[in-house]
Amino acid sequence: MDIQIATLCDFAADYNGKLVISGTFDTLVARAMPVVHPACALAMRVCFTPEDAGRHKLSINIIDEDGESLDPNNMPIEPEFEVQLPKNVPFLTRNIVMNLQGLRFPKQGIYSIDIGCDGEILVRLPLRILQVNQDGQPQA
């Protein structure tokens, strides 16, 4: 399993097998903490080969700098899926779009979106939450 694309963005969709991504980002700026980000999406394009055939468990978790889950009651998200490639097909790609609403960040700092499969982290996307004052200058 190879994650070809993984990004946090404003909007993503699968359009006839094409991954459409708009507004990719890695920083959120807010004037006050905690901050709630109303809506965004995690967009991924995954490539499977015949060696990946079988049942797998995906894992998606947003963690803070201490490794604690942003929402321990709902994360990690761990859907299971089956991979089957038709005979003589060298690879198969799939797009995964996860819409995220109401993400609440209690304080500024570095967070991570961990994407894993079968107990192994495959991608760690950094996300910076930055508090600024009224002039747009970073707060200490």
C-alpha cells in the first residue's frame, strides 16, 4: 500500500476516479484559543499492488505535541477494508476523502494527522495552530 497523496484541505472530492483537491493547508491562524475549525477534508490517493490483497485496517488520528488524541472519544478512526485486484492488474488506485467538521484545538502548537495501516504509521501530516493578536502578529 502506497499513499501517493495525503493532504488537509478546504475541499476534496472523487470525480470519476480523479481526486479533486482545493485549498490545501498546514497552518490555521486564530485570534483566540480554543479555536474550532468549522470544516475541512483529509484527501488521500492510495495505490495497491497484488501484494496488498486481503483485509486491512486503516487508522486516522489527530494528535497534539504530546501524542494525545485531539478527540479521544472519536479517534482514532479505524475503518476496515478489503483489497482485491483483478487478475493481471498490476496496480489499483483509490481516492479517500474524509470530511472533518468542528475540529476543536484547545491551544496553539503543532498537531499531526497520523495515517496508518495495520498498526504502522505511513504518513504524518503536520498541522500548526497559531494564535495572533489583533494586528496579526503571533502571540507568545
